Amino acid sequence: MNWSIQILEYGYVDRFPASNLFAAQPNEGHRRMPYCFGLLRSPDRCILVDTGFADEVTYERLTDKYGETRWAHPVDVLARAGVTPGQVDTILLTHNHFDHAGCVDAFPGAHVYIQRREIESYVAAAKRPGRFEFLTRSCQADLPEHLARRAATLVDGFAEVAPGVELRPAHDTHTAGSQVVAVTDDRTGTWVFAGDNVYSYENLEGLSGDGVYAPIAMTTGSAATWLTFADEMLASVGHDTRRVLPFHEAAVWDRFPSTVSDDGLHVATISS
């Protein structure tokens, strides 16, 4: 299968603390952090990997916290790639956080896939006393109810959802039921959308480029579990870090052919 593969930026914060990206690294300064989702197209399929979010209150909160920010509705960003909401037939959610699952309702005709463990773990965590709020703080609270009203599949582990498109579980890493999306294009090989299991190439390449893994900091799982998962994920693409596609990494725009709109938001083309 020949897939067009793109990463679309729908927003960014200019000064995000690196201590939130790399575990046990308190003095690494700040990074510009984009907010992105993925787009896969073939002659007869149009698939989103995550959906982004659109919420003015959240925009204001993030601006107050991190300084300069920029935002556009994911539907408007998709239009820059020539895609309308009605053309999207499938949504693959890497996990249930607001910035990845916040616009699911903007694509009512799409079939949604997410790991069963992600939804069930969220529902269970939401029932716990308020002192456990950390477990649900970044979640899209209405996602379980929304999925119950539409075409959706709760996936148990690995699953092929289209020719060359595979869901791979990443449980107990960033979230309890995270998953990544592997896409094999006949011309360019295999790529992996990492969701938030890779924030920056530095997570995989080392903070000084020494190849020593720097585990993600914002996680409900464990660093040990992430290390094993990250190593297996890299092995699946021949240890080529460029083939792992993060959604919060500004270096994507330099590593792949990219365009930038007047509002400063980018689109990177991985395979066309």
C-alpha cells in the first residue's frame, strides 16, 4: 500500500519546561513544543492519528503558563492539506488526553480505534477519590460516553486497521493504555507515530546525542516499562530514530520537507 504520511501542527507553546519532557532532568531549560496530529491518505482511505483539541479556555491557560502560544482549529489545519471532516473515515487515538482526543466529535463519520485498556483505566481512575486526580488530569473526560454513541472499536492489543497500518500497544508507559501506530508504505518503509511516548528525539537519541535513552517525564506508567518499550519500538524500525514520529517535537520541521503558514504553523510531509 502506498500511503501519504503527514504531520500537521495545530498549535505551539514557546517555552515549555524540558523537565516535563525528560524524567529526572531538572536543568535542561525550555523547548518550543508544537501540538500535532497525523494524517494518512491512500486513494481510498483518509485516516487521522489523533485529532488535537480546540478550546479557548485551554488556550488562555496555556498562554498564561508558557508565554507565547499559537492555535488553529484542527479542522482548519486539515483544510490546508485539502481534507474536509467528511473525508476522514478512521481515527486512531494514541491515548485519551485532551490534546490528542479533544476534537473527535468534529469527525462524526469516522470509525474510532483506541485501546480498551485506555478507556477502562480512565473510567476506573475517574471513580477514585479526588486525591487521585493526577491520573485523570489531562484526560478528555467525555470520551467514553462519546465513543459509546458512535462507530468505535476498543482494541485488545495489536490490530491491523488498514493495509500496512497497525496498532501496537504501549501499556503502562505514558498512560495505562497508550498505543502507537505503525504505518508501512511500500515506497518508504515503516514509520511509527509515537503519540506521547516520544516527546522529543532527545528521548531516544540522548540529551547530548549519546544514544542514552531519556525517559519521558509526564507518565502514569514507569520509566522501566518505557525503556523496554522504546527499545522495542526502535528495533522495529532498524534503530532509525527518524522513523519514529513525535507530535511535540519542533525538530520535525527540519528533518522532513515542511511548509509553514502565515500563522507560523507547519505541515511536514513524511511520505507523499
